Amino acid sequence: QTRQVISQADLNQNQEESQNSATHANKRQKTEHTQATKKSSNNMSANSHLIVSDKMMAEEKKREIVKNVMMETAFFLKHVASFLDAQSLCQCLSVCKNWATQNIFQNNETWLDLCVKRFGASSVRKWEVDEDEEDEANKIRTSPNKDLYCRMAEQNVKPYCSLEGSIPLGGSTLDGLVSGWVTMVERSNGETSRSVMFSEVHNGESKTYYGPIPVVELRILLQNTGFSNGVVFLPDQHFSVDASTRRKGEKMLEVSGDDRFQRRVLHVERRNKSDHSPQRKAFGREMCFLRLFETAVLSVHIHAR
């Protein structure tokens, strides 16, 4: 009986030990599983951090590339804008929002250069002084020189020319492409009577003689103000002046037959000194040609009867 009690106690002890070992094994498994789970989650977290970091670096690199491209594009567009006329610059502002918001096609320096090319430095300076005295709103405008160009173009401001006459007669423009201004030259003695050579045929013979007639000299200033897609040709043609403001059809004609009073081009203001005559099909004789903002002064003598 004592042996049975001892064996039963050993059996119970063995069972307890086996249960304890099983419990320890389960704990080890749970600990290992937890550690493996933590390690796996740490690896996943590290991988996700790496992915996010790679994405951020890629986005940053993309932004840097776009920024560099925009800077290079802005520099390129500003260079292109320096070759454009006023109408083309305004059309570029309507291409997209990015072009409209950048200070490229409404740059003050670009528009000031256009103002000086078309109207001359003296006229632009005078208008700037007048506007500064009258209007302080120029300080808050996006492009004051662009507004200045538009106002001067609307008034068809004449560029300065030293070869004009002392008596202005008027000016006009043809669809904003070509503009002209006429002045009359006053002689130092105030007389208009000039001795002009005439030719007539008498009994089959040509005879020449001189006779006094009233003659006035007109100076015509012409400018290509808006035609940039090529050149403007000035044809060699006869000039006449309406003899009456009522336009009754009476005209004062150009003096002809005397080479001293033949119409001619006094001066052509070229923007490019090395410019050559353009090639074109002959449609008749022309006095000269004008590229954008170039000017020419013509001398014409009219029989002021």
C-alpha cells in the first residue's frame, strides 16, 4: 500500500512536470510568435517608410525639374518677346494663364523699347512727364509702359523728324498699319511764286520756257506702324491736294515737267543699317520700302493755284 501511494505521488509529480513543460513551451511559442510578428511589422514599417521616402524624393525631383524648365522657358520666352510687335505680344497674353501671369509679355522694359522704336525717345519722354503729373495710378498698374504704348498709338503720335516743314497740315492712319503726316515748308522770304519750266509743241517743234507760278513744298512723313509680316512698299505715284474743303472735285496738282521740282525721297530711317532690299515680283515702280517702325520723308511740290 505504501508503494502504491509513492507511485501515485510520482505519477502526479510527473503529470505536473509535463504540464509545466507544456505551459513553458506554449509561452516560448507565444513569445517567439510575438517577436516574429513585431519583427515582421518593423520590417513592413521600414519598407513603408522607404517607399514614402522614395515617393517624396521623386516628387521633389520632379518639382525641381519643372522649376528649372520653367526658368529656362521664361528666359527663352523673354528673349522671343524682344522680337515681337505690339499685336503679337497681346496675342501671347491670351495663350494661357501661365503666360498671362508671368512678367514676360507685359514686361516694362519690352514695352518701353517698343515705345521708343515707334514714337521716338523725345515723344515718349514728353508723354511720361505729362502722365506723371496728371495720373498717379501708374504706380499700381501691372505694365505702365504697355498702357503708355496703347494710349500713344490711339492718338497716332508722330515720331520726331528734323526734315519736316514748319507748318503742320494734318495726319492720318490706314487701319493702324501705315501712318502719314503732312507739313508745309515755308520759304525764308515768304514767297510762293517760283519760276517753273514748261514745255509745249508749236508747229511740230518742242519749245521750253519759264514762267512764274505759285508753288508750295509739302513734306510727307510716312511710317510703317503695324505691318510686321513683311514690308510696306511706297509706289511712285502722282500727288494732288483737294483745292476745297467741300471736296468739289477741284484739285491742286503736282508740278511736273521740271526736274528741279520732281518728287523724291529725302530720307529713310532704317532700324537695321545693313538691311537689303527685299525680293518681290514687279508690280510697278516704288519709291522705297518700310519695315516695322521705319520712316520715310517725301518731298512733293504742288501747284497752289
